[in-house]
Amino acid sequence: MKQLTFKQFWELSEIYTAPLNLFIILLGYGIAKFQFNSRPSPEFFLFILIIVMFHITVNVFNHYMDYQNASDENYKQQTNIIGRDHLDLRFVRNFYLANLVVSFLLGLLLVWRTNWVIGILGVIGFYIGLFYSYGRRPLNSLPIAEALTGTASGFFITVVSYYLAVYQHPVVTAAMVGKVFLISLPLVLMMFNNLLANNTCDLEEDIENHRKTLVYYLGKPLAVKVLLGVYVFSFIWLAVLVFAGLAPWTILFLLLLFPKNWQSLKKYRALQDKKTTFPIVLKAMSAIMVLYPLLYFVGTLFY
């Protein structure tokens, strides 16, 4: 096989999840606008392109490594897109390598146009993205996978976006970065919950493939309780941000989502299944990941 159909590209690259990254970037810019009334720079848009390219790279690479490392033949031949559609391994490898090279070169251009801080953050981001599924003990086989990936997606992307909007400001302090972390925490928690729910549904498959995620140590019942507790805390945290003056009042509209989403999550609490109840969790968490940055940005227009 020498080319991908659109359907195969759609599943292999998981490009349909890329818009979530764009909303995370929007939050970073929204924070900069809220604090300094900053405007987007050419470097900001270059960063968007890098994130999309690297998003494709990481997802293709993860599918490739999951296929290579799988011990379960049923997973390799029936679940993984590479085995199920008989994709040529060499082609898949070359595809992600080409995307990696392009995103890396664009990253170097971004560092050249900004400064070394972006370079350090970029190296950390590239490391987490690539070693999530690579190596003798890939990150996705460890109990830190959920927290590390949630932080990398929810905070790192946000803080780079924020930094690109304010790096020409006279002083960028650790306190400013700390505030960005506090503001990005709802995104970090939602990403954590998505991965926790995914790994809860995949527990038996992960054990078969020697992946010991957080769920392996918690057990399914406790993992579900953690997910629900994190979800409740995230709504409480929204109110804290507003009262602390770190976010505009418009994000409080998110509280209207809680009753309906909490009711729908009862189905997941009763049954953790990848096909039937995991999409419920994904929908509930993604709603916050999309609406929170939007409402934050809209709120900046009133200041």
C-alpha cells in the first residue's frame, strides 16, 4: 500500500481532534488579552501550524508504536488501524517522519523568531509527544500517563500561546506563568479525565499489552470515583478563578452544563465501555474544553 484513503488518514492521524488544540491555543491568547490587551503576532499563527502538524505526527506515531508493541494479536489485526486495513508499515513510518521533520523545522523557525524559552518548552513538548508511546517503558504504559499528558496538552500549549502573545512585554515572571497554570487547570483536568476514562475502558486490553496505567493501580471503581471528583472540582474551580480576578465572569455560564452532564455521566458510572459510554465522557469533557476558552475570550471583550 502506497497511499492513504481519506478515511484511513482521518483515523490514523485523528485529525478530527485537532480543533481541541486550537481552543487551547485560544485560551492562551485570551489570557494575554485579558491581562495586557495583547494582539496576535505572526509567530502566534506559526505556532498554530506547528501544533496541527505535530498533532498529526504524534497520533500516527502512537498508532505505529502501539501496533509494533502489541502482544495481543486480536488488537493488532482487528483494533489497530494499521493491521485492520493492512497499511504498509514502511509507508506509515515515512509518513510520520515527514510530518515530524516539517514540524521540527517550523519549530526551529519559531525559536529563531522569538527566543530560547520557546525552544525549551518546545523540546519538552516534543519529548512528551514522541515518548508517549515509544521506548521500553513508553509513557502511555505508566501511571503518570494521564497527569503528564493532561498537563502537556492543557497547560504547555496554553502557556506557549500566552508567551507568544506577551514575550515582548518588558517582564515575564514566574508568577505570570503560575497564573496561566491556574487558569488552564480546567483544561488539564478535562484532558486527564478523558485519558482516565479511556484507560478505564481499555484496562483489560492494556494489561494484555503490558501497559500499567493509573487505572491498573486504582482499579475501575476507584478510577470512576476519581473521574467524577475531578469533574465536580473543575466547576468549583471556575468560580474560584472569577472571584480571584483571574478570569472574566463569562466563564460562569459553564455552570449551566453541570446538571445535564452529571446526569449523563451516571451511565458511565454504571458501565465503562469504549463504544457505548466512553463517548458520553468524551462529550462532557470536550464541551468544557471548547466552551471554556471561547467564554474566556468573549469575556475579554468586555474589559
